[in-house]
Amino acid sequence: MIHSLFLPWLLLAPALIILGLFTFWPMIFLLGLSFTQGSLTRSGSYWVGLANYARLWSDPDFGQVLVNTLIYTLGTVIPAVVLPLLLAVILNQNLPGRGLWRLLYFMPSIISLVAAGLAFRWLFQTQGPLNQLLHLNIPWLSEPWGAMVALITVSVWHQLGFNLVVFLAGLQTIPSTQYEAALLDGANAWQRFWYITLPNLQPTLVLVTVTTTLFTLRNFEPVYVMTGGGPLNRTNILVYYIYDQAFNQFDLGYAAAAAVVLFTVVLVLLIWRLKTAN
């Protein structure tokens, strides 16, 4: 009896120890750090209670960061869901070279975001290839709106391939008999998409939307490589703001409080995803 009770826990012990050391303990430590100020050493830090959270609430820079994060997230998630969905519907047809097109669209998702950021920074330079191709002279990375457009472009480009594959997998689960019945009833392509494809893809749409939002919220590399949060603090999103406060300003408690805010947003999204999945 004792053996049957403790054997599952014994088998789970290595995984639980790893999770505890590298996941749960850092989360608990981060939460405790958000109530302190000073260095990471025990003698150099002191308790300040909710002062860091009150500072976040009253800091206009943090308000601007939240607005930037919202613009960046919405600007990425909407096209990064709509474009792969439309491409998946097209590539799900029996087209010549369909496998090659799928491979080409998927390749950006396996490229490092640092490398992608460096490449797009070169493309978006004032005298770079994009302006030369369009015969323009727009200082993309020197204007707030242009820098945000550049960041959103990189993020959408990088996430498009993964979402495309997920949508293609979802399309394979839709019974072909539904489309055949719709054709017999005289439904056109748009009606088949609206009344058959979208309803059947609803779980996949929720999954792609949530995962894209989570990936976007943790996108640090493009901001670090391309804009550094500028110009005028207009591309400083939450994850970069946390890094800047912690490792440039060395305000660790304040950075931890901002990280808790980000963690809370991610946790709410995950809970919503689990509820919608059920």
C-alpha cells in the first residue's frame, strides 16, 4: 500500500524539483522583490511595501509604455491572425508547388529575432532598400510612428509562418462533406468561408490569437536591436521597459513590480484560453 502511494510521487520528483527551482521559486522571488528597493543582496535591499506599484500607477512613462504595448500588440496580433488565415485557405487548395509555398512561408518563424531585427533595421534605414524601392525618403526609425510600424512589421513577419501551419492543421479537420453540401446548395466561396470554415476554426482561432498575443508581449529582441525604446519613448514596450529599469537603471524592485504586471496580464490570457478551450 505504501509503495503504491509514494511511487507516483517518486517518479514525479525530478520534474517537480526542476519546476520548483527554475519556475516556481523565481516567480516567488520576483513577487517578493517587487516589494523592496535596493540591490539583490539581503543587506542591500529594504522593504517598501506597495510603493513600487504606487509609483507605477503614477508614472507617466509607465502609462506611455502601456499604450505602446497595446498599440504594438494589436498592430501585430490582428494582421498576424488574419493574413495566415487567408493564406492557409489559399494554400489548402490543390495548387501547384503548394508544399514549396508552405515551406517558404514557414521559414521566417525559425529565424532568430535578433537576426531578423538587424536585417529589418538595415531595410528600414532612411537610405535603405525599402525607401529606394518605393522612391521615398521616410526616416522610419527616427519617427515614432515609423519606428512602431517597423517593429510591427518584423513581429508579423516572424509569426506568420507558425500561425499558417496551425491554421492549415485546423483546416484538415473540417469534413469535406460540408463543402460538398454547400456547393450543391449553390454557396459561393465567401459563403463557404463564412458559414463553414470560420465556425469550424473557432478553437484554432482562439489558440492562434492567444499564442500570438503571448509571443508579442514577450518580444524583446526587435526593440533592443532596432529602436532601443525610442524615439521619444514611443516604442518602449513593457518587456523592454522591465529590462531597462533592471539592468540600465538598476531599479530592481521597480522593474520587478512591472514584471509582475506583465505576468498578471499573461496569466489572465492563459486562464481565458483554458476556459474557452473547455
